[in-house]
Amino acid sequence: MRTIDWQKFKESYIFLILLAVLVGIISGIGAIFFRWMINFFIEVFYAIGPKLFSFMGRSYYIIAPALGGLMIGPIIYYAASETKGHGVPEIMEAVWTKAGKIRPRARVENNPGDPYHPGIR
């Protein structure tokens, strides 16, 4: 049975361990923020919105998603054209057809609409 030399392990993997911890913390914070954004939009569109726009009646539930599309559409059309579509498949295709390169800006610009869509169900 082979034993592990912990001193060698500590020296060689300390950077990777710290990097993994940092990535985990940042991912956790991002997930919490993403969930908060989804809850925010659910609150806006299903609690505050109907009261604020009560004069529209039930048509509010059709107009609210349309307004969301009008807000997010120009961002995707003008700023992040390679991320047009429904999400992961289109981004994977953009990466594949452009030799593995995608603008960092495109990754950030596609994200504003992500928490909005689950919020409107």
C-alpha cells in the first residue's frame, strides 16, 4: 500500500486548492445573486405589477413579457449577436464555429435576460 507524502502534496497543490476555493466562493455568490434576481422579477411581475397596472386587467400578463422582450432584445441584437437564440446550444455553436473564441463581452451581455425569463414564467 502506498502512502501519501503530505508535505509534497501541500507544496504542489496549494495554488490549485486556493483557486478552487475562490472559484467556489465566487460561484456561490453568483448563484445567490442569480436566485435573488429571479425572486425580484417574480415579485415585480406578480405582486407589484398587477397592482400598479390594474387598469390593464388580465392583459397585463401578456403585455409584461412583451415589454421584457423589448428591453432585452436590443441588448442581444446590437451587443451580443453571437449569443442570439435560446442559450447554451447557440453559444456552443458560436464557440465551435469561431475556433473556440467568443468575445468575453458576449458572455456578460447575454446574462441580463437570464433571471428575467424565469421571473415571468
